[in-house]
Amino acid sequence: MRKFLSLTAFAVLTTTSLAVAQDNENYNQYENQYAAQNAEMPATMAPTREVLMQDYNNRTYLKENTPNYGVRSNGDASDLTIEQRLKRIQTTMELPLNSITKPYINKYANQMKRSVSVMLAAMNFYRPIFENALEKYNLPYELEFLPVIESALRPGATSPAGAAGLWQFIPSTGKRYGLVINTLVDERRDPVKSTDAACRYLRDLYNRFGDWSLAIAGYNCGEGAVQKALARAGGREGKTFWDIYNYLPRETRGYVPAFVGATYIMNYYCEHGISPMRASLPEQADTVVVKSNVRLSKVATECGVSLDQIKALNPQFRQDIVPANYAVTLPAQAAVNFAERQDEISASAYTSSVSYAMNESNSYGKRRSGYYNKRRR
């Protein structure tokens, strides 16, 4: 009997050793192909906690969970443990651990602990919007983590290349997917409309390339850049991001690995000692339509709501002006107040050259399109 148990134990140990060896081989296959690199991230992708807390929703609705939130313990994990955790994420997307993705996982799990704590709580504001759109277009739910690396979940985020909003559209791509962008309105900052546009764009990218790693890369640098990289790598057939890695723009080389890192940490933050901040959801809101051009400040005054709150609910308005026949989101009670005082609000219409400003943006977009098309997306 003892001999049988010994043989069984030996078999289990041997099988485990083989599994570990196989996992190490899977990890090491990238070590020889790519030199290890640091997780270099633009400021929009790696903001500090202090920057994140400047956002109205964050500073208003997020509170510290414990005196040492976000830094409870070191939470280090071995490569094998991290690889196994990635494999447990149920998705159709490739989430490998290699010498390229590992620094980004470490970045989120260690240097960015306090920022991740804020973003985990902020996800409460936007997850219903993200998941409704992802479900609508039958896309992987893990794509909800793209705004983590795009904007750190800040609707007002703007990049040096001119990208804006949660999903960081540049004007040309935003307009291509139906977002209004002019002097008064920028729907790239509208969480609902920009999310719908981003999902349609991601769907189109996946239909074009047939691989999610390529679709995500295309979201960053544009489908043209991915197409060129594929051509240089010998064609599209069976290719993934890792096959064209060396042919992509430098920023995009870190973009897909950053997505892997964000997806990992948003699933396994507890294992790394990160505590989300405590979130209280904003009160229910409703939309109203203004009959004429009015100032946001006038709507706020007449409806009994602070201007900061109304701006946070409507980040798409670039000025203090709401164009005629445009929807405005208000807290539920303020929306009732608006309905009761709509005639008075409309009587105070802002009659400056709003129509000129709206039309002027079209020529502005044409003048700038040449510049932006050379930039990302």
C-alpha cells in the first residue's frame, strides 16, 4: 500500500513539474524574441491619484476606505501565479504573460496602487454604460478596461495629440463614427455617445483583422498603421499583435501590453493588496431638451443645481452654451424643475452667433484633419 501511495505521489509531482516546465516554456518563448522593457506610459495613461481626484465625480462621490487604502500589503506574485490568473479570466482575447506585458502588470500592481484604487471605484460610474454597449454589439466585456489605459476613466481627459474623452477619440475618427465635434459641443466627452461609437469602431476593427490584439492595436494607432505592419510582417494570415510587434509605432508596442496589465489588475487587485475607494453613486438623472440656445449657468440657477454638477453630467459642452434642441442631463429633481420653468429658461435665450460658431467648426475640422490623420487613430 505504501509503495502504491509513493508511486502515486511521484506521478503527481512529475505531472506538476511538467506543467510548470510547460508554463515556463510558454513564458520564455517571448524572452528570446523581445528584449525586456520598462512600462513607459504617457501621462494620460498613468495619472497620479492627485490628478484623478480633480475629476468632479471622483472628488464628490469617492471616499477613502481605510487610512491606508491601496497600500495594505505588497501582494507580490510569481510569474507562474500571474500567468495562471490570466488564464482564468474567461475571455476570447489573448492575455499572455511575457517580458513585454510583465512590466505593465507590475506598474499597475505596484507603482500605481493608489491610482488603481481610485479607478476601481470610478468604474462604478461607467461600467453600466460600457457593458450595455458591449452587450449591444456582442463584444468581449474585457474591452471595458480600454478606458482605464486611454483616459484613466476621466471624460475630460485630453491628450497632446488632440484625443479626448473616456475613449480618447481624435476628431476625424470621432466624426467618422457620428460624434458631433464643434466649437460648442464635443461628444467625444459624452460617456454614452462616445462608448457607443467606440464599440462600433472596435467591432469594425475586429471584423477587419479577425484578431482582438490587432483590433486593440488598431484602436491606438489606426487601421492603416496595423495594415502596413502586417504587410511588412509578411501578410495578415494567422498574425497577432506579437507577430507584428517590431513593425508597429513605439506607443502602440506598449498599448496592448498596457491593456493586458489593466485587465489583470482590475480582476486581481485584491491579490496585490489594493483596496478600491468607497463609491457612492450619484443621484438618478434624467434628460431634457432645450428649446433655444441657453447658458448652462442659467439652467443650473433656474433648476436649483450647482454649475459644477451640471458640467460633470454634461462634459460634452465646451462652452457655457447649450445649443437649441440639444439634450441636457440633469439630476432627477432638477429635471422636474426644468419642466416647470422651461418657458422662463427659454425666454432667456443666448442669442449670440451660436449658429456661426457651430458652422465654423466644420471648416476647422477640415483644416486640422491633415494633422490629426498623421497622429494616432
